[in-house]
Amino acid sequence: MAKVIMTCGRICTGKSTYAEKLRKTLSAVVLSVDEITLALFGHDTGEMHDTYVERAEKYLFEKSVELIETGINVILDRGFRTKEERQFARDFYSSHGIECELHYIAVSDEEWHRRLVKRNAAVAAGEISAYYVDEGLAAKFSAIFEPPSEEEIDRFTESE
């Protein structure tokens, strides 16, 4: 049976790049909340951003079950930033009899800052469709992120 792989890591650690490489290896579909919200609303979500993200996440969980039931592997390109989010996902897939793996992508603080600068420059230049991560947003996501315990991790990758 097909399975779901959850990418876990801080914002701008290479989760999307990792998911794309894995997609080719596993003949999988990548489902991304950021991709959906940016495609539908651009950067103009304002105060509704969290609501839109929540709705997109719910949709992608349900869609992933449908895809897996048809034999297609799914990669959830999402941060899974908290233990609670990771446990919710594991419980959700377990209740559907679906195998679930957590792939944790980590980078050093220096590399993370370098990537933020590079990403923001690409977003500002219109070269990529992604969220601009200012200092406030970077600090917010850093404060939220809870690194997974060894028991939670199925595959650990240090992003280059």
C-alpha cells in the first residue's frame, strides 16, 4: 500500500526541495499548503491567512487519503512544527490504516539565515512563488518550532 511522508523542519530549511527530489524517487505526489494558499490568494490573505491555511490543511489531509487509497504515495510538504501537529497527523493516518513517516530536515543556524536572505531576494525579484520571511515571521516560526524527538523521526536529513 502507498504511504504518506511528512516533511518536518523550520521554515526555509529545504523541505520543498527535499520533497521534490523524493517525489521523483517514489513516484509520489507532493501536497503543499503554501502552494495552494499562494495559488489561490497570493500574498493578500491578511487576517484570513491562518483560516485559509487551516482549510487547506484539512483539504490536503482528506485528499491524501484518497490518493493513498488509489496506490499513490503522498509527500506532505509542510513544517509539522509542533509535536501536537505531528501526533495529530500520525493519529489521522493510523485511523485510516495508512503508513506514515516523518522526515526531519535540519540546517545549521548560519545556513538557515543564508537561505532566508536568498529566498527573500528571490521572492522580491518575482523569481519564485513563496512567502517573504521578514525578521518578525522568522522569529515567530522559530519560537513555534519544536524539534522532533528521536522516537518521532523516521529519516533525518541535514540539508546542504
